[in-house]
Amino acid sequence: MMVSRDFAGDRPDESGGSALSQLVARIKNCHHCLDDPRGKPLPHEPRPVLVPSQHAKICIIGQAPGTRVHASGKPFTDASGDRLRGWMGISSEQFYDPAKVAIIPMGFCFPGLDDKGGDLPPRKECAPKWQAALFELMPQIELKLLVGMYAQNWHLGKNRHKTLSKTVAHWRDYVGGRAPVAGQPMLLPMPHPSWRNTAWLRKNPFFERDVIPFLRQEIKRLLA
């Protein structure tokens, strides 16, 4: 079992069997966005941040690390993480326990900043190379939280709506009416918990009124 220098849910008993351990080791040593980039190469040394698990039933699928997460090597160590934990109704201890919560962003490395100082989109090389392989080795996941447009585009595909707002507004289409099936988790589309989305939350009160209570109920059930 490899031991990483970064936070990857990789203490010896947490990411499970050897196949997942070997895959995570490959991810932690990946330089694909430097060696064979789609467009400009990553502007810094890769530092993948993810929390794989063969035990957690909940998986957060976000966007990509920001500057603070790139520095800390630990996911959601910012105000967005505080808001997300509040939405989920769980403590930091629960959130960072890989036996309870897996975190697999669409891009594992901080993609850099645009000309205005905002985060660039997740690298295009990352998801096609790693997403399917990771989730094949995590069949126990029962609930995927699709945080933001990039996660929804990838995991919902043609079933998503044209905008994030419409996709999140139709959240019941993705979670309602069926019990979880092995290898076919419920998919819950959500906005990104960034402070930039505070205005979106005001314009879309259904999210805090309807989605968050459902989310907390499912989290409580899955952590029981």
C-alpha cells in the first residue's frame, strides 16, 4: 500500500484493495497534463488531490482544487468546504473520514488562474483518463453529489439540462423513485458552494428549501 505525501484517503486501511491502491499511486505520479497536454500544459508541478475509498457510500464529485487546496493538499479547505459541510449537515471529522466520504473531483490538480484571477476549468485530460477507472473500483458508492457544471456534464451526460439551474431544479429526476442499486448510485446535482453562488441561492430558494433537507436525510441514512 503506497503512502502519499498528500491527503488522498490513503492511510493503510482506507483506500482498500491493491487494485485501487495501485491506481491511486499512478494518479499521484501522473504528469499527463505536462507530457501530453490538451492545449497549454499545466503551469506548475502536478499535485493531485483526491480521497478514494472502498468503504464510503457517499462521494463528492467537484470541480478541481483551488489555490488553497493546492497549497494544503487537502480538499475543500476553504469557505466553499465550510458551506458544503453545512449543506450536508456533517462535521469536519466526518467529512474527512475516507470510510464515510470519498472525494473525486473532475480534475485532480489545481488548473491555474485565468487573466482575471479566477480558477481555470478542470484540465481536459484528467476525467477521461481516470474517472471511469476509479468508480469501477468503488462500486459501493450509493450517492454521488455532482457539485457544479463539470461534474454534471460528465456524470449525467445527455440526461442533463442545458443549464446548471435547470439541471438542479430537476434534481428529483435523478434521485427519486428507486432504491439504490449496486454500481448505479443516486446522482444529486448541486451548485458549487462557492461564495460566488450566493446570488444564485437567493434566486433559487428551492435548493435550500427542498434539496438540502433531502441531502441531509440521505447523508444521515448512509452514515448510520
